Amino acid sequence: MSAVATQIVGSVLFTDLVGFTDFNDARGDAAAVEVLDRQRCLIDTVLVEHPSARLVKELGDGLMVWSADAPSALDVAAEFLAAVGVERDAGDFPLSIRLGIHHGPVTERGDDVVGQTVNIAARISALAGPSELLVSDAVLAACPTADRLDSEPIGPVPVKGVAAPVWLHRLG
């Protein structure tokens, strides 16, 4: 029996812990689980302040967050990146994260969201460097204050599984 599917528009944020597999190999499963638990605590703390965003799921060492609007997704990403940075600077979080956001239609399946927007967001995240947030043109187009963001255009980037290159921007 399949879940009822509904199409909605919003922004999808993916995160990935940089070097997690090496960390797990060097430090063991218990330490790796502690990092995942701390990451979950940090994102939960950020999401409390953003009711239009929600954690969709944890994917290994990454997270998938959906937001009803691009400004909220950008805020969640920036605040989460800053929170991880503070923890890293204090020596309480051993890894960096990379983040990517894309905006567009998704299909809700129960608590999950699927579709090409999700696929592109995941690919964008994989292209980001440590402590870097990359966003697509679609995110900036959906953000009324995009002209005030500190962004650096990267240009059109080939994205695996997507016919046309995706225009990306680095947010600072």
C-alpha cells in the first residue's frame, strides 16, 4: 500500500559531515554515534526557531531538511553552519559540514519528500567544500532579499543525473 503523494514547492537542504568515514574508522562507532547525536541536537535547536522547516530524515552522516520557503532554508543552513563552527572552535565537534540547497517542487510521501529538487539538492551538497554552503539559482530567485546576501557566483556546474548544468552560488 503506497502513501498518498502530494506535490508542494519549497527548499531542500542537505548536509554532509566531511571526513566522517575516516573519523569512524579512526575513533570507532561509539565516537561516531556521539558526533551524530551532537549534530542532531544542533539541528533540532536551530529548527525550533524555524517553524516552516523540518528535519525530513537523517541519512548516514547527513541530514535532509525541507523548508516551505527559501529564506527560511537559508537561515537554517547559515545558523546550523555557525553552530557547528562554534562547536568546532571550542573543540566540541570534530568535523566540518558541507551544505547544499535547491528550491522547487517536491512530492510528499508521508513524512518524506522526493523528486528532482531533492536529487539536485543532494548533488549540490556533495559539491560543497568543508564549511561551505552552495545554493542554486532557484534558491536565490525564491528569496526576496537575495540581492542583500553575500554570495559568490560559481557558474553553471554539471550535476550528475541532470541534463542541464545547474547555476550555483557560494554563500558567505
